[in-house]
Amino acid sequence: MSGPVAVAYAAHPGVRLRSATRLALCAAVSWYLCLWWGTSTLPVPAVLPAVLIMREDVYAWPRLGRQRLAGVVVGVLLSTVVLHWVPDPAWSFPAVLVCGCAGMYLMGRPGAPNQQVVITALMVYATAVPGYPLARLAETLVGIAVVLLLGPLLWPPDPYRSAAAGLDGYRADVRELLGGMAGRLERGLAAPGPAEREESELPEQARVWLRPQAARDAFERAAAGRLLPGRRARGLPPDGLDGRLALGIRTALTLQYFGQELGERARTDTPDPPASGAPTAPAPDPAPDPTPPPDPALRDLAPLVRATAAALDAALLGEEFTADLDRAIALDLAHREAHPDRHDAVLRAGLHLTHEALADHAPRPGRGPEGGSAATGGTPPSV
């Protein structure tokens, strides 16, 4: 899954500035190479591969380059053949359009048609200049070659560093997210208010749960030796990074489930408004405080959420976390005894699964986290 890799690590301005500079350099080199070659006086097709291929996930560039080149070749051949056999514009344009759209879907992947087929076919059809089809092919080939050969040499990524940065970003976001949940639970609220809800529904917030898997992808690329030309992995990965990435992936699922259950709790606990036209009871005397009392089960859940957040934060940092985990497990048991209702048990399930993931990650005598050798001391949590 190459798409989400950029989500975790392409946020700060320095990375975006390097990406823009790399794109501009590759586009300029492609342009001047085609001018030197003499393909045309305005080799715009040579610049397009840099704009359309050079995304943050540099490992996807070869695949995108192949798709673009195949689409250009098919589009040029399609339009040339149609114009040769059907010169009448009344028939040639519908034929180019229909064949181009068919080729776009036949050459694409499910959900991702190769739009370059129909774009190239229409451009060749509209540009009635001798030699243009061959010039477009040559300029596209030059642009793709520059992107694939020069682009990876300009600020190439360090996969291990990218994986560690992605995991650290996930850790910081989850710490903030769980802190906000605990603050609302202390007030007896299961869901955020309208302003907080709008912010939590932003795509950037939803992508938090994709970050551990994106970081794991970068780590596996480095471990498998899938590096870029002129780039080698800088030594060994940080100690314990693989296990912490696995912990991040597991807790992303469990905590996302916990958040969904909190939202469902707020939805089901909110009384529905009366149906229109239904008889309504006479309004009682106004109460001094119409605000409903806070749910004690939610309020008692706040210390458990904070303890779980502290244990997870320390574990993702690679620090000792068994004391925090023992405290979270004790709070889980206390909450279970105080609120044994099935409704509350379902709400605790996400946190309980998070504790299980942390317990599996905890260092034990003779081994470190995730089966590695124990580099530091520590006792397994009393599960």
C-alpha cells in the first residue's frame, strides 16, 4: 500500500519545500533536454511527468511512470490509426473519444482508470501538426526517464528514519486524542461538542489511524532492501522499532474501536425528539437546572483512559511502561466491579484490547519486546 506512506511524514514545511524544489529541478531538466534534442520548441509533455508522477511516496514512481508511458503510447497509436482510416471529422472525433474511453478503463486498475489514454488521444487528434505524435512520445519518455533517474537522487528518503518519524507522529496524536477523551469523560460526556466534533471529523484526524501501517510499510521496504538508486539504509534500525510499529498497528485498531463506541454511547443515550403531530404531555414546572447529571460510568472511565494513554505513550517511546500498565489494569478491574452492566463492558472492550496489546509487548525475563532479547529490566504486568 504505497498511497498512505506520505501521510505520516510529509507534514512539516521543510519536507514540502524539498519536494517542490525536486519537482521544479526535474521539470526544468526535462524541458531543456528536449530543447537540446530538438523535439519541439515548447516541450510541455516533457514537464508533465514531473508534475503528475513525483508524489511523496517515491517508491510508487516507477509504477506511475510505466502507467503514464503505456497510456501515452496507446493514446498516440489509437488516434493515429483512427485519423488514418476515418479522416471525416464527423466520424473521427466520436471514434477517438469512444476508443480512448474504452482504453482508459481497459488499461487501468479497478477504481483507477488510466486517463492518460484518452487525454493523449484527444491531444493528438486536436494538434494537426506533422510529427507531433512522435514528438509527444519522445518528450514523455524523456520526462519519465528524468523523474526515475534524477528524482530519487535529490533528497532521497531514509526508510528507517521515516518509519520512526511516522510512529512518533502517531504517538503524539494519540496522546492528544486520548487526553481530549479523558477531559470529556470527567465531565460525564461521551462525545465531543459541535465545535470539537467538526474538528475531529477532518480527514487529517481520520488519517491518524493509518500512520502506524504507513510507518510499517517504510520499515519493511528498508528491511527487504527495496531502496532507491544511490541510497543505502543507514545501518541497523533503531532498537525495538519493529515491535513498537506492531504495537502501534494493534492499538490503532483497538483505540479506534473505543472512540466509535463512545460516539455510539452518546448517540443511544441522547433522547430522541418527539415526532411531529404526536401528543405532548403538559410541560412541567421549570427545573432549576435542566442539565442531566453526568453518567457515573463515563466519569469513572476518565482515570482509566489517562492511565492507558500514559502506558501507551511510554511503550511507543521505548521506555518502561509496566507500572502504568499495571495501574490501568487495576482501574479496568475496578471499573468492571463498579459498573458490571453489559453496556459498560462493551465500552471498555477497546481499552481492554489495548491493555492486551501492551501486555504482549511488555519485556519479560530473557527477552525484550516482541520476542527480542531483554535489553533493559522490567517485569511483566500482572494481567
